[in-house]
Amino acid sequence: DIRFVDRDGDDVLSIGANTADDPGDRKVIGNSLPRYSYSFGGSFQWMGVDLSVLFQGVGRQHWYPGNEANLFWGPFCRPHNTFLSQQFVDQLWSEDNPNSYFPRPRGYEAYGSYHTLSTPNDRYLQNIAYLRLKNLSIGYTLPVLKKTFQNIRVYVTGENLLYWSPMKKHNKYIDPEAAKSTTSYTDGTGEVYNFSKTFSVGIDITF
């Protein structure tokens, strides 16, 4: 089971006077605001071939999964959940897996104000920093007779092809960019459709 540290040494786990000067056994463990938002890209052309790429991401941001974050907590949230990923099952405590990420399975331990997993802690605080390959485009300009066409270029483009994030280590089903979304049925659960991976093929003809 998860255990908490008695930081103020009074043998009671509490919020103290609930002030900055007396926070009890609590301390600041993260920041939910996105920091170091960035994007970068580039392009080049060579012998008729052109390529452009765009990356976008956030360098640091924290998120503690709420009590409706079913895709993260699984049966710790609601034991009747029908989706359990192999990644989640492999991280559950058992006698054969004593060094697991999650504790022993207990229903509703992440659901409700007073259950252990509902209390924000540094073990399950997620760093939802990410780097996303937002766009990749590859094209080729064909050699043509200038009397007929000025230019013919064929290309293929991909959007939201892949991403990297520390959160993938423990959960690859919640998109880090959507974890704090307010468009889900319950805010901040990550229970939204992830960014769609799309491909398009086209041809540009200039007469």
C-alpha cells in the first residue's frame, strides 16, 4: 500500500492550519502551468526533393490524475471499468511483482476525497511534458517541359505522427497535451479523443 511521510513529525497526517506557514504534512510538489512552450522546424530542397518538418511541445508541466481519470487509474477509480491495458496490468502489485508502480488492486481507491490515491502525492504526479512531431511533408518536383507546365510537384504529408513524453512510461493512452483538457466530460481527466494521426497525398500543378 502507498504510505505518506509525516513531514512535521507530530505523528498525525494532516493539513495543519491549512496555511502557507502551517501546511501540515504537505509541500509543493509540482506546477500545473505549462512551462517552456516551444516549436521548431526546418526545410530543405535537393535535386527536386523537398522536405519540411515541424516539432512542437512543452518542456515541463505537472498533472495529478483526478478521480474520474479512468484511463489512468483503471479499477482504482471504478472497478467495473472494462478496459485494462497490458501496460497497466504489468504495473500492478502482486507477490510476483513487488516493485510495481501501482499498489495492490482495490476498488475506488482513486475515487473520492478521502481515499489514498485521491490525495495528490509525488509518486503519481505526472510530468506531462511532451515533444510532438506535428507535421512532416515530403515532396518531389518532376522535370517537365516548360512549354506545357511550369511546375509539377507530388507530395505526402503527415500530421501528429508521434510524440515523446515522460508520461508514456506509465500510461500511453492519455495524450499529455489533452490531460488537462476542459473539453472532456469531466475536466482534467484526459478522457478526450487524442489528436488524430492524418496522412494526405497530393499533386501541385502550375501551368
